[in-house]
Amino acid sequence: MKNSGLVITSKWIYPVVGTPVLQGAIVIRNGRIEAVGTRDAILSAHRDLEHLDYGEAIVTPGLINLHSHLDYTALGPLDTSASLFDWIPSLMKSVSKWQPIDFFESALYGARLNALAGTTMIVDSSYSGQSAEAISHAGLKGVVGLELFGLDKNRFELPWKNWLERLAKLENEGSAELKNAIAEGRVVLTCSPHAPYTVCPPLFREAKKWAETRQLPLLSHLAESPEECGWLQGGSEIIDAYLIKVMPSIPERDTATLLKSIDWKKASHSPVAFLKEHELLSNRLVAAHSIHVNDEDVKLLKAAGVSIAHCPRSNARLRNGRAPFSSYLKAGVNAGLGTDGLPSTDSLDLVAEANFALNLHRAAEPESKLSAPDLLEAMTMGSARAIGMADKIGSLEAGKRADIAVFKIAPQAAEFVPEVAARFAEQFADPADTLIRFPTRVEAVFVDGESIVEGGRLRNMQTYARQ
Ligand SMILES: [Zn+2]
């Protein structure tokens, strides 16, 4: 298929950049999109190519999940009522005996759930690095940030050195599949300094410098909880207790002593102002959550070109609040959507995330103009811009990679839909609204023109030897 070419047709082609095409078609050749147009015109010009007709379906760019933790997918049933700082230690305790193979299996489960939800690119933060293995094994694309922690500003070189070693180990000792994916640019490894309350400014700066030199995105959590804001402004007993529980003890200076020596808290600090003061804002930064911000923070994020990974369901589940998503869009701050990890949300389904976002923000801000097309933009082009790949993915345009999702409009059975309902649907349905508000199911997914999901099922369910 990769070399011979393929024409996909369906009721709607939703290119995100450009106008939706009714009865549309896409030509795929050599892993790229060659043309997008109407069904009749494309089919008459390409009679020689294989033709897949998806009928009552909406074809979109492959979705981009801008924030996740695939490693923890198997912990989906973890306490669903905890708040953030009870939840993280219980998550860490649950995986304390896991081997790399356990992280891999858990991450592969997550990568496959993403594929089955129409996602082709996963932006993931991972301590083990196994999510990079899982993404390449599943045939998807990924930007994987190896997580970085370290609060001791006098000894930040050590965690940085350890991080560089972990990265080199993953690059050099990874599977052939991962090495190929990296060589072909399908998987990109980068750095993920965890959060302002777990990474000291000089260590965060090393990570920023490293990512900027390589023109890579830098993945972090920002302004996620009221406790984070309190801690940066002077102290939070909840965060201190959490850090003592989870940070590895440092020789000669245990974590409690270390916490007393931290001298970068300031009453005036919001998390964004803190990053600004330490010159840590950058157009490479993808800031997950970004809930607790004021008007000045929004301006700072816009001026620095920071992108936001909006995770409304995780934010709600962990009782962290609601990010001002409409204000970000209005201010011109680039934003995408992320599901976050399965232990802090209901599913790894980005369309469900968009549905929740639309209703949440309208309920909280009746004046909000947020629309279904805005959400579709966010989970395709918004996320592509965030990771510096807007020239390659995020829309259905000639020349871009053929990363494509096909959503079947449900219910399929025509006899089930009364005539009057069908007429109504025909008259009013906007494809973006249909996708986000009404039941659809993922029929097919292509990555670089290769079929990953067909007929709602994964093509590659190949297993691997458990050692
Ligand atoms: Zn996260």
C-alpha cells in the first residue's frame, strides 16, 4: 500500500486546515497525503489506485494526545476518589515492584487504547522510558519525555548526569523497533522536568537548554494544583509531606533538611511567575494542566510562546479545578488536548475529552464561544504546533504525513434510524459537532499511510516474549 497508493472516500473529510468536504476523498501515496478533494473528482483522476470507501464516516487527521503517562495504564482502577497528593504516592507504591516488562506491557495497553480512539501521536511523560518502546511497537508516533526530578540546587549536576545516562541507555539498548522509529522520526525522545515543586531552577534550566539546543519540546506539569501555588508562595505542608514520602533520600542531607533549605519561594509567585523569574518559560515548553493562572500569567505564557496541554477530565477527577481554556484561546495561547494517564481519568479517548471540555466550559462560562471545531483544532493542529510538527502532521493537506482517523457515524444500521430523524440529521449536522457530541466509533486509523486499525480492530496484536 505504501508505494502503490490508496484513495479513501467517506461522507465527510474534515481537514482542520481548509473547509470540510462533503462526499470527499483523500489520496495517499508513499506515506503522505497527495491530494484532498471531492469524491467524484478524485476517483475519476485516480482510477488505478486501491479504493477504500468508509461510507457514513468522518475522516480527520490522526488525533494528537498532548499529555499522557502510558506507563501507568494498567493502574486504571486505582483509587478514583483521591486528590492529587494522596494519589501520586499510591500510584508510586503500586509500581514499586514493577520490572521494565511490566511498564512495557502497561504502556502497550495504553498505546493500543489510544490507537483505538483515533490517536496517532502520543506526547508522553515516562520515567521508565518503556512508553517509547510501546508506542513504536504499536506502530504509532510519539514524543516521549524521560522524566527528570531533583530539588537540591547545590547538587543538581547529579540528577542531570543520571538523566543523560538513562537517555543514552534507552537510545542504545532499546529494541530494534524503537531504534527504527527514532531513526525515521516516528518516535522522538526528549526531557520532561516533572514540575516546579520537584525540579529546582538550575536543573530545570539544564533541561531547557538541552531541549532548545536540539529544537525539541520540553514537557512539564504546571500550575496543576492549589497546593503547588501555595508551596511556591511560601510553603505547603501537603507538598512537603508528599516530597518526603516520594523523593529519594539524598546522602547526608535527607529530604526534610533539603526542604528547609529551599530559598526560591516567594509570596508573589504564581507557578508561571516563578518560571518567568528563573527564565524557564520558552516556546519549547508544553505545560500540562496550567489551571491556576491569573490574567498576567496568561499574558506571560502568550509572550513566551508556551503551549498548554489541557486535560479537563483529569483536572476534575483529581479535584484540581478547571483551566481557563477559553481565555487561553482568546489570548492566542496555543493549546492542545491531553487525556493524562488512565489512573486519573475515565478513558484515553480524546473525543470524550473534547466532549467533556465543551460541556464543562459552557457550564462554567455561559458566555464562552468555545465550539466543536475549536476542540478539533486543539487536538490536531494545536497539539502539532505545541511539539513543533505543524509542518508534518495535524491536518489533512497535500504533502503532510498520512496520519488519519476514520470515525464511523453511529448508529450504522439505516433501518434503525427513522426517516424523520435521518432528514433532520442531514439538514443540521456539522461534522465537528457530530464527531464530538454524538456517538461515533473509530473504524480505521492510518499512520504514514499504514493501516493500524481496520474495522475497529488493531491490525497488529502481535505479542512479545515475557522474560
Ligand atoms: Zn501528567
